[in-house]
Amino acid sequence: MHDELQIEIATYEKRTPKSAAAHKRALVRIPLGVASNYRHYEPYPLFVASGKAGHIHDIDGHEYVDHNLCFGALMAGHSHPAVVKAVEEKLHQGTTFGMPHEQEWELAEEICKRYPVEMVRFGSSGTEVTMHACRIARAATGRDKILKFEGSYHGLHDTALVSVKPKAEDWGDADAPNSVPGGGGIPKNSLANVVVASFNNLPSVERRFRENPGQIAAIILEPILMNVGLCMPQPGFLEGLRKICDARGALLIFDEVKTGAKLAWGGASDYFGVKPDMICLAKSIGGGLPLGAFGASKEVMHLISDHKVFHGGTYNTNRAAMAAGLATFRHVLTRENYEHTGKLSKKLTQGYRHIVAKAGLQAYIVSAGVNGALMLYPEEIKNYRDWTKIDVDLWRQYWFAMVNRGVLAQPYWWDEQWTISVQHTDADIEKHLAVFEEIAPALASAQHARGLAFVGAAGH
């Protein structure tokens, strides 16, 4: 660990003793002291007291401009008035019934108006809806295998938790990556039904279909790979996947848990002009409450209607989540708000680029919709293996330095990205940029001092 990073971590510890104490207490009863492994980092995570609009307060009383926004689940921002009002009204009418109600049809209509699907079912999380999408694809095709991309994240079920963050010694061929379990408890038989290809590499996809003739039910992917910072699909990649699926009789599943709300009014198919067979939605569609959805054509979704695929869930379409979802689609994810966040995104992205160039930092900025990231590489990454070459200590210096000055630039972890909410303001973006401008020279100095030229790292 280099000196600049040690200084920032020491400052962090000095500023946040109550978070340190809260974490120490939590460790006794909760593994890692947190409710999700992603929330744990050294020396300890910030503990939050409250959130309002585009800001949060920690339990030590510090205020932050929040571009973490619950790992991108809050394009609405914290406590959006329309969402709070809608949820409060419905809470007085009962929370959950395990019986149908009219909000279900209303929200299904909102989703089918925006996205290229004809029917929808609901869940409470991204993990749920990607799990059901994979199952339906298998039923629709009579095939067992799912193709995913190395480094991609689609939730926590057995099909998804494969080759999420594989170690270099386990990678295998770049055109035919190994299927690596994302931790203990993944059955070998389940692993055998997940084949892995390389993002932005159509030959690797074609190879997998040749090696598994008539066995691959679907390709599942994030249209923008967002488990490696932010990795854009190269021109022709998504179109190529569409052609491969059509030729091979497989379904194309867009995991739009992150992109569905935050990329454009109609999600990735609107943004890129490529139509998938199924979409999975969650995170920001719920306005801060647990809500997921998956949709497809009537032909595919009739597998549920015809009792050929079973889908259920006690908490599906609970009144609070549905009220939040309806308020989010009608009052948050509006064309006017996409215009507003688009302007803020442009301001933040251009500001970062100017500061990076001025400081002489070897990095680039990438953004799409309300998401973006500082990518500490000399040129654009194209896949997971490119991403692994990041200087982790330099990234940690960036994150802690920003936090120590009142800006949560993104969630902790160098595979994440910033999110801009509809409640963020020009002043928030200006604060974000002012802090980055303050710390950028030290980042560039640390990068230069350690001789991190990364010659040929990203592009070979």
C-alpha cells in the first residue's frame, strides 16, 4: 500500500469512528458485519443514518453527494416525493395479500409500453428474475445450457454465479473460457450447464455454439458489461449476438437490471436498436423498494400460462413495491427527467475528461445514460481480462480521497460505476468535479511515481 493511500485511509478512520464501532458490534452476529458481501470493504464500511434526494448522511454526521445510490438502484434518488406519497397511501390499504390486484395490470402495461415485450411477470430482485428467465429459456428450447460472458454478473443463483470474477490461473482459453464457480456450493452438474464466452468476441460465441450443438438455450448478457466498471459493446457485437441466436434457435436475454431504467426511456433496445427475446428488470424500476420483472413475447410467456413452467413468489406484487414501481415509471422515469439527467451526465463526463487531461492522469472516462466511471487504463477495455489489469491501490486512493471530501463517487469496488439520480442538481455535479479536481494531481503523481505505464495493458 503506497503512502498516499495510507494517508487517505487514516483520514477515513479518523472521520468515521462511529462507523468503525457499529461495524465491530455487527461482526458478532452478522457475517462480515454486513447484510450483503458487496457492502464489506477494509478497513470497514460507512454506516448510513439517512438519505435525501442526491445526498446521504453517515452516523458520524457527515454529508455526502451520493453517486453510489444503492449500487445504482436509486435513479429516483433518496425518498423521492412521488414514490414516498404513493407508498404511504397504499400502506394504509394493506401491504401484501397473496391475491391479485389491479396495480399488477397497471405496471405490466407501463413496462410493455416501453420495452419490446408483450407479457410480464414480477419478482422482488434481479437474482429472481434472471433465474426465471433462464428457466423459461430452457423450457422454450428444450435445451439445458446457458451461455454467459466472463466477468458478467447476473445475480446469485447457480446458473448466474459462474465466472463472475475468476482468477487468472483458472481462466483458460480467451476464446473458450473455463466455467469457474463463483464460490463454494455451486454443484458440478450446474456448472456443466453454463458455457462461458468472452465479451465483445463474436468468434468465441460462435465457437461455443459449435462445441455444444443444439444444447444452448440462451445467451444472457448485460448489453453494457457493468461488472468491470463500464465496458461498452463494440459496434456490431449486439447485432451479431442477435444473428447467432436466430441462426441457432437460442433466445437472447438482456439482463437490464442496471440498464433498463438508467440507460434510456426504453432501455438498451431503445439505446442500441437491438431487440432481445427476453428482458430482466430490477434495481431502479422500484424507486428504492424491492421490485423485479421479466418479460417476453406472448409465445414465450405462455409457457407459464400453459403450466409448463412454474413461477411464484409470496411477496411478488406486494402493494408497497408496486406503488413505488408505478410512481417511478409515471413520475421519475419521464422523458423530461432523462433530458435532465442527460445534461448532468454530460457535465460530469466532460468535467472528468478535462481534469484527467489537465492532471496528466493515465485514464479515460466512459458514460452511458446516467452511469459512468473513471477507468484507470491507457485505452478502452473490451472485456473482463482487460479490466483485471487495473491498479487497485490507485483506485482505492481515488475512492477514499473522494469520500473524505464529501463525495461518494460510486459504490466501493473498482468494478462499479457512478449513478446520477433525477434529484441530483448542477451544484451536486459541481461539488463532485471540484473534489475530483482537488485530488487528481495526487492520483497522477502516485501513478507516475510507481511507474505504472501499463504499456500494452488494455489493448495488447
